[in-house]
Amino acid sequence: MTSAPSGRLGAQSPAQPSSIAELRAVTQPPEVRSRASAEHWTASLYLRNLSPFITWLLLKTRISANGVTGLMILVGWSAAAALLIPGIWGAVLALILGQFQMLVDCCDGEVARWRRTSSPAGVFLDKVGHYTTEALIPVALGIRAASYPFETPEDFLWTTLAFLLALVIVLNKALIDMVYVARANGGLVKLADTHGEKAPTSSLLATVRRLVRFLPFHRLYHSVEMTIIIFVAAVVGLFVGQPHVDRVLLSVLVPLSILALMGHFVAIMASRRVRS
């Protein structure tokens, strides 16, 4: 993700880092690695260990940080398109591309921080990439569940559910940006990316939030998680038959997504995020 410059404030970084260690120190400062929500678990687990090597190669080219974000968008769209390939291999390709999208997503911010070229345009493009990818993946799942080419009117039930799922996912993501817009319009300072800001003020909601951590279904709708569970469904489908497994998966994801959307809204209203 392209974010604000950090590391060598007040000094122009050289065109090329002298080592991976130097590159990592400038592009992965503690304030980046410790972000509460902007850092995906795959980044913390292993992608941030790999991304400096890709960033090193990118810095040898003339591609801009926004150009890298453009590549991230294309990889994300390709992950959704891969799901249109029937059977297990489409799901395998989508799984790989979903991981690769997040790797490139790490690199665009690192390029921007090294070259000190972070900008609102980069943040905007990053949002476009994640919004569109996470909307296209459920649509592709719906086409898989309908078993394209469509032959009966009943097939459109699955594409309709898929578009509903895509809409709910986008609305859920938009709630986060609505908080920032509301705070800006209300003259409040920028929201700190910490867990404390998101803590509910109600003890009952705090208890519910702790219970949800044991079954974090609200995290299923990121592109990485979606491609993982679609891959698992494809593996199961090898034994029990497709498109039945995809249809069951879609039928489960839709009501859970609505529940996640409602819970997210309540959590925002009950936290300090929209309080003056």
C-alpha cells in the first residue's frame, strides 16, 4: 500500500539502496510494520520478508510507485479472471495470484517510501485496486457456481447472489473510508491506526468483539481469504462434485457478509472513531 513517507525524513534517498538491509530500514519502519489494520496478516507472516527483493529490482527500473500499484490492480483482476477457468486449476491460479497481488501491494509503498514519492493519487489507486478486486472475485465465484454457460433460469440465482455478495463487500469496505470522511468533515484529527481507537465503549459490545475473535468470519472477504476458501472448495469439489460445493459456499458467504456488515456498522458507532 502506498502511504506517507517515512524513514529518511529531511534527506533525499539515493537512487539505489546499498543493501537489502538499508532498503528494509527505510521502507519498512516500525510505524509501517505495527499498523493495526493496514498490514495484512500475510505481510506480517512472510510477504514483508520477500518484498524488499522485488522492490530492489523495481528500483532499478523507471517504473513509479503508482505504476507498481497499477500492476497490483492488474494482478488482482487476473486473480478474479482465473476463477472463470473451470475446475481446480482456475482456483489454484487464483490462489497464487491472490498472494502475488499482496506481494506487489507491499512493494508499491516501499518504492514510494524509498523515492519519497508518496501521494494521494497512490492511495486512491490502492483503494481502486482492492475495491475492484474484492468485488470481482465473488462475481467470478457466482459464474463458477452457475456453471457457465448458463442453461436454465435457475442459474441466474447464483450470479444474483454473487452480485449481492460483491455489493455487501464493497459497502463493508466503504464504511472504513466513510469514517475518515466523517472525521475530516467534522474537523477532527486523522484517525490513528491503533486498536485503541477501534475499541467499543460498551462493555457488552467489547465482550461480543472478543467472542468474534474465536470465529473471525468477518475477515473472509479480503481477496486473499476469498481465494483461499474458493481453492479449498475446489479441492472438496473434486470428491463431492461441482458446482454444488461452490453453490453451498456462496449460500454461506452471503448471509455471513450481511452479518459482518451490520456488525461493522455497530462497531464503528460504538467506538471512538466517530466521536468528537
